[in-house]
Amino acid sequence: MGAVSSSTDDEREPLLNTTQQSDSSFVQPASRVYSRRWLVLGLFSLLGFMQGMVWNTWGPIQNSAKQAYGFTSTDIAMLVLCGPVGFIPWFLFMWLMDKKGLRVTMLLSAFLMVIGTGVRSIPLTDLSIKKWLIHGGQLLNGLAGPTVMSAPPLLSTTWFAPDQRATATAVAALLSYLGAACSFLIGPLVVPAPNQTAVLHCSADKSSAHIRDCVQIVLYAEFAMVFLLFAAVVAYFPSRPPLPPSVAAASQRLSYRSSFCRLLSNLRFLMIALAYSVPLGILAGWSGVLDMILTPAKVSQVDAGWIGFWSTVGGCVVGIGVARFADSMRGMLKLILLLMFSGATLSSTWLTLTCLPDSGSHLPLTTATLYTSCILVGIFIISSVPMFFELFIETVYPVPEGITCGVVTFLSNLFMGALLFFLTFYHTDLSWLNWCLTGSCLFSLLLILLFRESYDRLYLDVFVSV
């Protein structure tokens, strides 16, 4: 069942042809929800998990990488920057998804990840060549980002019933964040920090060699897991089920060119796209160099890893729970987002005031306050991702889901790239990153407050199908 025929332009045609009986009544053929949808969701989510893990390999172990490979702070920022740089050809992946379907796009993305993790793990003694291979591998992994970050709403609409769509979108979208969170945990636990390897009568060269051996173990493990997922996608990952699960899944979508015209001319979409992309992009760049940000607060590499881990895991767990609630209580996406970004603004302000230089006027800095504020920031912002995705689709329907989310994820990575670009020049005092995070949350909260919501796709499923 893994091999499917190549898709054509007809893939955008309705899967269910409704026959008009009169001006107000339609005959609707039966739709069906397949149990195999969980397998498709699992494969997609695991691939997103690995893409996030590979992207965040170096940030949590940046101190170790500096000693073992001679990396600088600029090198670490450039490795993290490979994620947003991979979004430069995002429109090609969106075109491929629209024309050929999700299977072909997934195969290409998984293949790029295999090549990227493979070249990183080649054991070389020449550190200059090794460094170039690591940068190239990170870039290839970044090229898979447009698919794993933009396709979750397309997958959920194609395979899941309306009362499960938000949950499926949450699982598919948030697993990539969970992969990045696991890098905060796995990297510092497997790779020792420089001060942990400097034992008595042990030279710096031997310490660096030991760190490189530990890093190589991580690179081998990531390559093996990505290769297994690529084999699973080759074996089975169809573009769509034989019958659609809902009326919205069966309806015709706009063409590729018309979709961009509709998106760029829709003021409400541009408002909510900025409300999503600015804080999510800044959070991604901020978390990618979290160890560097917390170093002035005398937070160790391992502790910074745990903070990043729990903040992201909390966001994923809460996001899936909130998505399940949104499936049962439809039409409340704006209210949910307002509550989330009110919390994000307060918690990021708390974090920023806590980490201010010692001036006698800021909030006290303790382990508890640092952990709590960082974790709350991650929970409130990351858990909003599936809610934003669902609101995007409802706002601009019938624009294809992949194109809509491709635009907003590109914008998010654009802001992330801009943040990391400035980081390559201003990396001595990183307190300005906390201010950027706080300002982005407040900016998003104001845009959501002014946004006028609509539910065109939900109307089609709930009322027209009846």
C-alpha cells in the first residue's frame, strides 16, 4: 500500500461530488474515517520530532562544542540559523504539496533529513572539514522544516473528522517542538560539559577528544532514527484516504496562484499571521541559545537544558489538552488565544525583570523564579500553535491548508532568522533577547484582541453537511 500513483492537478478537485437536487438540497455521498489515520499521524509526528531534535542539537551543548570543535558563539548562532535559512525555498515545498500531494513532499523531506544527519555523522579527524559537514547537514535538515511545520492542518483535514481535527493538528505540529525539547535533555546528559572532563592529570586535548566521542554518539543515534523513519515513509505514507472524512476535506480548494492572492489581500489573515509569527519566531531563536542567555545568571549547561526541556514539554502537553477542549467546544479559538497570550505577556515580563543586571530594582533571582518564569513562557506560547493553525484555516478557507500554514511558518522563521542574525553581532550582553520576547507577546496580544474571527470551514462541516 506504500506505492501510490502520482498526483495531478485533479487532486484539488472534490473527492465527493455532491449532486444538486434543488436550490436548497444536496445529496451527499457517505464519508469515512479510517483507523489507519493514526499510523499516518504517527509517522508524520515522529518525523517532525526528529527534525526538531536535529535542529536543536548544538544549542544545549554549545559550551562543549566550543571546546571540542573550536566553535565560536557565532558558529552556534549560525547552526541554529540553519533552521530558518532552510525556509528560503519554502514556496517550492508548498507547490509540491499542492500539486503532488503529501506523500511526495514527505519523501523528499525525509530524504533530505537522512542526507543531512548522515554527513554530520561522518567521523573525520580534520576539524575544519568536520565543521563544514556539520553546517551542511544542519542546512539540509532545515530544508525539511517547511513540510513538518506547515503540513499538520492539511494532514488533519485530509484524514480526521471535524471533532478530531484540532487534536490531530496539535499532535502533528507540537511533536517537532517536543523533539527540540528532548535535545535539551539528551545533549547535556550524553555530552559532558568542559568542566566535567577537566580531571587531574588530564590534558585539554584528551578532554576535547572525549567530548567529540560523546557528540559522535549523539550524531550516530540521530542518523539511525531518521533513517528508520525514512524507510517507514517509503513503505507506507499515502497522500490521502480513499474517501474523505468530512465535507470540508472533499471540497475544492483554490489554485496555487489564487491562494497567494487571497492571502496577501486578506487583512484579517495578515493580522493573525503576524500575531503568530512574531512571538513564535522570537521564541524559537531565544530557546535555541537559551544556554547562552542564562549563563550570566550562573545557570549551568545541564540546568539550562532542563529549563528548556520542561518549558517545551509543558507547552506540548497543554497544547494537546487545549486542542482537545477546542474540538469539544468549537468557535472559541480567539478566546483561548487571548488567555494564552495574556499569560505569555505576564510570564515573559516576569522573566525579563528577573534577569536584569543587578541594579537593586529588579525582581529577585532564584532557581525557583527562573525555572517557573521560563517554563510558563514556553507553555503559553508553544501551546498556542495548533490554535493559530486552526484559526488560519477557518479565516481563509478554501485556501489549501498547506499553503496557508506555509506562509505563516515562513514568516515565523523570517523573524527567527532576523533575531539570530542580530545575535551574530550582539552576543556579549543577551538581555535584549528577553526584552524582544516580552515585546513580541504584548504585540501578539493586541493583534488578537483586534482580530475579528470567522469559521467558514466549520460552517461547511456543521451546517452544510446537515
